[in-house]
Amino acid sequence: MENEIHSTLVDQNSRTPPPDSQRPKGGWGSIKYILGNETFEKLASMSLIANMTVYLRTKYNMDGILLINVVSIWGGSSSLTAIPGALLSDTYLGRFRTLLYGSIASFLGMGIMTLTASIPELRPPDCTGAQCPQPEGWQLSILYAGLALLAIGSGGIRPCNIAFGADQFDTTTPKGKSQLESFFNWWYFSFTVALVVALTAVVYIQTNVSWILGFAIPTGCFFLSIVVFLIGYHTYIIKNPQGSVFVDMAKVITASCRKRKVTLGQASGNSLYDPPLTQSETESQTTKLPHTNRFRCLDKAAVIVDSSELDDYGRAKNGWSLCSLLQVEQLKLLVAMFPVWITGIFCFLAMDQQNTIGMLQAIQTNKRFGSFNVPPGWMGLISMLTLSTWIFFYERVFVPLSQKMTGKKIRLTMRQRITIGILMAILSLLVAGFVERKRRLSALQHGSFESPISILVLVPQFSFSGLTEGFAAVAVMEFLTTQLPESMRTVSGAVFFLSLSISSYINSALVNIIHGLTKKYAKAPWLGGTDLNKDTLDYFYFTIAALEVVNLLYFNFFACRFVSSNVIGKKESQSEEKSQNKESAYQHA
């Protein structure tokens, strides 16, 4: 594998190798360090995400409202920071430094979380009977500082980890493309191994052995990820920042607003600015996009009102008042995805419920399975296994069988998959509501905090949530990726993470609104407090299910018109899409 190294990738923008080293950079010699860093980092982060709800409920005595707010806002912020992280990486820091700083921030955040588990004074006292002391403000401040550092770290790691690995190969050659596809497969494998270890062994240690040890392991993994990453420094191809598409989009919006009174068309006598591609654009595999007539108001950003807007070489003097047609069309592509993107946000909203409220249900069920005590955090494995099973069945059974029967491969269309995914979301919420009603009545009849009903009764709702991921979320990610050219692949990933962020914030807002209204006008609040037996959580589930019904109608009667079969993305983008799908999928596990 060491012979498959492309020294031609080392250009003027790359770091010069040390004088005592004649070994070319990049290739598989770099990938082993990148995969090592990725494995340790994902093992650490996923073990925390999977069990955060349980930790805050059992160790911080958080009531339902505060807990859901903390988990939702933290999860949303961890996804939201991917956008400024990508912007900093593309315009200033570069991918190597952004990854390094993100890893350090995550290590410090995880270290603070370990301290909260190790030092009892940093947490409220344990519950005594029905009395559960709430955390003090300064205790929450320390907790929030740790979570904030973890969110900042995610913003540096998520948009750069896959792209930095892709930088190590020459994708302009068939051999380089083949190596890149192999890299994605190995990335997929290492991620899966880390995920299985995190959701089984580490979660078990946290719940049944010791939270101190359970948090110390991820902290050590973050430290090892940084060490491995730095050891491989001399082997990396480190490219300088090339600029960000996000800045170009801001320029188009600004320029079109400045020229809002400009008229378009031949009658105006104005021409559109359409310069040839620059050298940096060519090197980044940017391609020209055809001019379209949709969203014509944005075309005003490319109108040459006066020849003084151009320099002696025919280039725009001020990029904030005159933009190229390429920049305009790139923004149009993004705007055209907005209707389907909204559908994706509400699909993620349904899945968010299992990561928070579903875990609270698991805490108040009978977790004994024979002589074994099932950790509530393991319920996330159900969604993961269902998702993996469906993908395996679809790719290895459904598609080959259809080809054998009909003579051609039959695949579900993007519209069909999104529609089925929304239906799975509705089923997940309805089942969760009826199960919660049965769980609560059983607990009240026995006068106990935990219902005698087995935790396994929650398997169907988590399974349907996994199918929502397998159908709708994967299809939405595919849509975001294939509707944009390869030069905008950072944007598609950032938009996907933004949808995760918005769904988390919407979830937090809905919880607070519904809690306030039901506490004031209903006989009992639908959710809130430290005991689900005093709530009517099933009504909340049914309300979110009703929103999903609206989402189903919205998609099939309006947004589906924007689901085009015109695929702009190439094979590399599709491979990266698979990796991003897997990473995003288990943030709901």
C-alpha cells in the first residue's frame, strides 16, 4: 500500500517536506493516521451522545423540560458549529489546523465532563425518595462549559475529517479515484467499529460500572486521537485555504440587494458578467453551470451596469457589487433545495424524540432481562441495527432480486423513499404514544417509579425511528449531495448538519411551548418534572405525529416537485454522502 503514493499532489500551496525526508506525502501513508484519529474521536464522541440523557437525569436530577432543552440545544449547536467550522477551514485555517483545534476543544470539553462525574460537589446531591435536589447555577455553568467546548470541537471536526482524507489522493486520475473510494470504505469500517464499541462496552461501563471510568475512557480516546493525528504530520498533504462558497453566496445576496432596481433582459441593454474559470477554481474541480431563468432576481448580482465595474483585465473590481454567473447559479441551486430541506428538518424532528424522551421512557421501565440489567443507552442500538439491516436487505436482496425478475435494477425513487420515511416517522410516534400510555398506567397501578413492563416494549418505536433514518434521512442527504456539483460538496454537508441543528432547536421550542400551555390549561402537563408517571407524554407524541402528517401532505403536494432526477454530483460525492449519512445517522441513536 505504501507504493500507492502520489507525490504529484504536493503543489506550491502544500507544505514543503523536511529536508531530511525524501518520502512523498499523501496516499495510504497518511490515511492510517487519519483513520486512527477518526476511530478514537468517534468512539469518544458517540459514547457521550448515546448516554447524555441518562447521565443528566440520573446524576443532575434534571426534570424533563430542562433535560430536553439541554440535550436538544447542545445537539443543535454541535451541528450548527459545522458551518462556521467549514467557513474558517476554507478561508483561513485550512483543514489540518481546523481538525487539530477541534480535537483539542473536544478533549478539553470531555475532560470537564469527566470532572463532573469524578467530583461530587460539581453535581447536586442524589435523590432521596421523591426529593431530587436541582443543580445550582454554578454547577450548571461548569456542565455547560464542557458541552460548549464539545460543540465547538464538533464544528472543527465534522466538516473536515472526510475532506482532509480526500486531500491525500489525486482524484484527477482513475487510480486516485479508486484509492479514494477505498478510503471511504475504510472510513466506514473504522466508524462502525468505534460506534459498536461506544454503544455497547462504553455505555455499559457508564451505566452499570462507573460514570467516572465511563467518561475517562472517552477522554483518553480524545487524547489518543490528537497524538495519532500529530504523529502523522510529516506524511500529510496540507493544502492552503482556497476560499469558501459561503462567502460567494453572501456576495451574491449583497450585490443583488444593491442592484434591486436594475432591470433585466435585452431591453435593458445590460450584459451579465460571466468570466472564465480562474486557476484556483479549475484546481478545485469547479465546473461552469448553465444559466437558468429561475429566481431571476438573483441575476441582478451579475448585471454589469457600468464598464467601470471591471478592471483592465475584465475582472470585477468589487466582488460585493458584481458577481459572476457561476456564483449566482450556485446560490440558485441551494435555494431550489429549500422546500425538500424543510421536509428533512421535520423528519429529523421525529427522530429527535427517541434520543431524549424515548430514553426517559427507557429509564422508567423494567430493565432486567434475566440476570442482566439492560442500560437505557443501548436502545440506540435498536435504531442502528434496524437501519443497517434495511440497507443490507435493500442493496443485497431487494435490488438484485428485482434485477433477476425484471432484467433491470429497480430502485425506489427519491420521492418514494422520503414518503415512506415520513410514514415510518408517523408510525414511530404513534407507537411511542400508545406504549407510553400503557407504561404509565402500569406504573400507576403498581405505585412504582419504574413500570414493571419490560424495556423491550420500546423496541418497535426505536425500530421505526431507524427506518425513518434509512428511508427519509438518507434520501434527503442524497438529494442535497447530488443536486450540487462536486466543488460545493462542503456546502451540502453543512446544509445537512444545519437541518439537524434546526430540528433540535424546533424540538426544544415545541417542548417549552407545549409544557407552558398544558401546565396552564390542561388537567396535567403533558411533559416536565422528574417523573413521567405524572405527565401525559402520549399526547405530546400524538401532537408530533400530527405535525408529521402535515409534513407528509406538504411534501407530496408541494416539495416533491423539487425532487429532480437531474444528478449533478459525481461518484466521489456519492461516496462522501454515504460517509456523512452514517455519521449523522447515529447522532439520533
